[in-house]
Amino acid sequence: MSDHARSTGPMLASPRCGAKIGSGGSCRSPALRGKRRCRMHGGAPESGAPRKNQNARKHGLFTSVAIAERKQIQALLADARKLLQEMK
């Protein structure tokens, strides 16, 4: 490495963030000093999504009512298949 003012050696040698990104690879930004993630992926104070996010959409797919309804439909379909097999 050179002693030039624009030497990028130390930055290139620093540990990388490694957070999973949308394309499936890992983030290649340098991790913050003393942290394992970069400033965009949670290394900076108060970064990331807020705790107890009240703005998150809730789809209701896994409520106890929805699960019970799906089980009931599956049981009904199983009975219908069994009846069709007996009719053949």
C-alpha cells in the first residue's frame, strides 16, 4: 500500500457489512467501527425499522379464526374426496 493521501487500502481491508440484500447477495459496504453492520443496515444508532411498528399492514392470515376456517374447509374437502372415492 502507498502512503498517498487517497489510499483506499484501509477501507478495502475493513470488515464488510454482510447483510442480505434484495438480489440475494450480501451488502459490501464497510461495517461501522465496533459493529457488524453498515450504517444502512443497522450499525448506526436508531437505524432500522421502528420498534412496535404501528404502520405495518396486518393481513389476518394467521389469526385463530382464519386458521380454524381453513382447517374446517380442509376437513370438508377431505370428506368430499372420500365420498367420491366410495362412489367409483
